[in-house]
Amino acid sequence: MLAILAAIVFGFALLLDLMDTNFGAPDLFNWNTLVLVGLLLLALYLAGVGRGPGGGGGRWYRGRRPGRG
């Protein structure tokens, strides 16, 4: 989920950069701030915060249980 949010933030930052606008709030919606927020979200995702691609919990192996003859 955090990776999806980071992608949205990066897309929004790219649109701001391409349109060369700041929506009247230069300190809040500038390109550098949005890139840093996106990098923070990616770092949290890679650190394991939130639900990862596996959906969290559950069995991590498939098939027969290891160590059972």
C-alpha cells in the first residue's frame, strides 16, 4: 500500500514539474517536498512497515510441511 501511495506522490510531483505550477502554496506543494515524501513512503515500504506484497501473515511455504517425512 505504501508503494502505491509513493507512486501516486511521484506522479503528482511529475505533473507539478511538467505544468510548472505550485497551486498557490509554494512551500507545501513544491517538487522537492513531494519527492521527499515519496522517498519516505518507499523507505517505509522497504523497511517492512505496513502490508507487503504477500498480504502479511499466513503460511510462507507451499506444499508439504518441511521436516515432515
